[in-house]
Amino acid sequence: MTVLAIDTAHAAVSACLMDRQANVLARDTQPMARGHAESLLPLIQRLLETANVSFAQLSRVAVVVGPGSFTGIRIGISAARGIGLACGVPVVGISSLSALAAPLIGSESGAVVAAAIDAKHGQVYVQGFSARGQAILAPRIAKIRDAVRALGAGQLRLVGSGAAMMAIEAWSMGMEADVASDASSPDIAFVARLGLLADPEQAPARPFYLKAPDAKPHFGGLIARTS
């Protein structure tokens, strides 16, 4: 099995090729605020050439489905579905929060692992896991203080672009917390690892937004339609 992992849900374009033994065959991450759609397919083509792998050899595509940028999520899912359809292989969706937390799972510290992404306006996308990987707080968008409270009173290990804000709030409440990483996007190799393990029936490649878009249609200035 060779899995292609894709992430355009954040401020970067990332892709990774991984074999069934979880060996990375090729990977690349290019930070960018815009231009994901134009950069993704050329990046994938370069990885295939580097790894000497063809599209026909792919067994699965894994794509980050959010939470993250609305536009970025749609770009990644559209590309993944197109590749999956053309190659006749399954496409699985991977949560940004799960992928961010994955490197910390298995720690012997016993701390709660929390992935937090800055959702702006004093809010975070957050999900909590035990050190062994069981979900103890379902994915949600919440105010920072509410998110910290929802994780309980134990030690916290925080990861993601919202980790520092969460830690400051936890310290103000007398809780023990440390920031393991403030990365704005998950390690693409862990996206690929989760993609290898995912059940296509349980991990559909559908957008995982957690909130409505900030941009709203404006109808106030529209000219009334006439028949």
C-alpha cells in the first residue's frame, strides 16, 4: 500500500507519500497564505517523481478535512476526491485536531493531550485525548476559558496554533499546562500515518468546519427582480 496524504486546510500546502510500513517515501511542505490550488498538484507531481511512484501505484488518498480554512479545506478535498476517482482508490478524511495530537499520544506523562487551533475572536477549535489516545473531549469551537474548563483539572499538554492561548488561560486558573508545539498545521507524515489506519467507511472525505463561514451573503443592496 502507498498512501498519498494532502493538507491544504492551513497556511501551507503539504503532501506526503508513505508505504504500508509507515516509511516516508517523499514529503514536502510549503508555507503560504494563498495559492494553495495552484501549488498543490505540481507539488504532488514532484513527490511522485522523487519517490519513483506513479498515480497508478497509489492505494489510498488521505486528506485533512478541517477544521481550518474554508477555502483550503475545499481545495484539498476536491483534489483528493479527483485523484481517488481517477485512480480508483479510497479517499479518507483526517481531522486537523487528531493529526496535531497524534505525535503526543503514547506519552507516559499521563497528561491530557489537547489540540487547539486559533479560531479567532477569542475562540479555539479544540479536542482532548487521554495519553493513550482515547477521545475525552469531542471536537468543538469554544471560548478559550470554556475550552480549558471542559478539559478538566489535570495536567495539560497542548499543541496547535491555539496552544499558547490555552496555556496562559490554564495557568491563570492554577492549572499545570505546557505547550508541546504551536505549529499552525499538523505534521503531514502523521496525516499519512492516520490515513494508513483509517477505515474509509468511518472516515469520509467531507468538510469538517465546526463553525459557519465568517463571510455572509449581502442582500440589502440587491435590485429587486422583475418578471
